Amino acid sequence: MGIAISEYAWCDPSIYGTLMPALMRTKGFLMLNSTVLGHNHLFEMYNNVIDHKDWYVEYSPVQLCFDQNGKPLFDPIELRSELEAGVMSYAKFRQEFLCDWNAAIEGAIFTRELEHATMQGRIGEVPIVPGVPVSVFLDIGVNAKTGVTALWFVQFLSNGNIRFVDYFEDADQPAEYYVNVIFDWRDKHGVSLHKSYLPHDAASREKISCSTYAARYRELGMPVEVIPRIARKDLAIEASRKFFRNYHIDSKKCKRGVQALREYRKDIINKTHWANHSVDAFLAVGQFCEINNQQKPIHPANHSVITPSRNTAW
């Protein structure tokens, strides 16, 4: 018995960890095949296992693909003709036929910003700055199909730098659960909290308490502010691009969030996709900066949040 996953590069990266316990228990096989999709989780997996004794790895761009008689699977002349005819873009050709990890992902929103941030060392180890309060930006999983709530833990420095120091997500949990996650995170790291910034749909009713999400967070002792609804998603994207030069993102603690940013594409906006909740919470940071209408975002007041009494099941 085993599992075969086709086009693994396009799957939610958490699928591997979800399946492994069952595969280990049954001693089953795992087969992954895919075309490439930039430096995403497939790229990471490939480099992690390429020399591993327990894995068989094959990398087959079109120029290395032959049939049993040694003839190319694809006629080079026909391929060139199709490319010149504009049947697909050169970036798509590099991705689909050449298995080029460095080919630009068609429609990817933040490719350039992520490349610049990586080259400038702004994606890497980003420790928490002592004495600077942490704000939490959330996207609440009110979507019936996914129910994912995403949290970015962010510090705004007085010099204008914006530090994404941690990331968390889970699904189908009540407000109490996420409030406790935030307070436990604060206690673990010995920092003060400023506010939690909720999306416009925080006015929706929570599944369990029937109170609005914003009201429920406040009842649990969490100061919150609701980010106003923006007229068009592209305006939120442009706000994030504008302030991206100030962003510093911890590559390990925010790994899942960075994966989502790499795969955020035009064709998945406003659709059910694993990356959307993470990116929507990320976009709220840019909206917050734009709302404050300053080149250097405001430095939140340096005060602690009083720990509430917890009347929850956790």
C-alpha cells in the first residue's frame, strides 16, 4: 500500500506531514511527481532528499527524456515552434518543460519583493526586539470550506522597520483558542502585546458563542481593532508592496507564511486555496500602514496587556 501525489508543488505543503504517520505505521510507499513551481516546498523537499539513502530521486527536464528506443519524447523542433507561436509564455515553458526552479511563477504576486528581501537579508533570522510591543494581525477562518485562522506576530520599530517575528495558524477553533495562543506566546517570549488587528469580517458571528468575533475577543480581554474593508484586493496588495522594503521576516518561525507568500497568485485570489488566509492576514499589515498614512509606520504604545482570567476549556 502507498500514496501517490501528483503535482506535489501545487499541493498544500502540510500534506506531507499529515500523511507520514499513516505511511510509517503501514510501511507504505510515497511517490511524489510534479513540475516545478519556483523555490517552494517541492524545491525544499528535493534538496533535502536528493542524496538521502531512503529516497529515489529523478530530475527529468525535457532534454533528458527519451523513450525506450532512445528517441526524445518531445521533438525539439516542434517544441521551438510551439514556443515561437506563443502557445505558452517562456516562463511557463521553463517551468513545465525545462523544470527550471528559477523560472518565474506565472501570476505570482510577491515574487520580486521576496527576491529583493532575500538578497538583502531581510528574510532570515529575525529575533524579537526586547522592549518593543508585539501586534498580532489575524485573518479569521469564517470560510465554511477551510475555517483557517492565520496569525502574524509583528513588531513596529521606531526606525520604520517592520519585523514579522512569528506565525501561527489552525482551523475550526473558537475565539478562546486563538486568544490563549496569543497570550501563551506572549508569556513564553516575555513580551508585551499591543493589539490584535482583525479583518472587516470580524463582525461575523462566531460558530460557538454566537457573538461577533470582535466582541468575543474583547470579552476575553484582548484589545482589538478591526481593519476596515478595502474596496479592492489589488489596493491591499499595492499597500503591502509599498511597505515591503521595510519588512523583515523570520524564515523559520514564519516558514508556513513565507510559503504562502511565494505561492500567492492572481488565479487564486478570492478562491479557496490554502495560502489565502495567511496572505490576507499579511495584507492587513500593509493596510494598517497605509491607513496611518506615514512613510514610517507608527510605533505602538509601549504598554502591556493585562492577562485576563480564563474561563475556557483550554
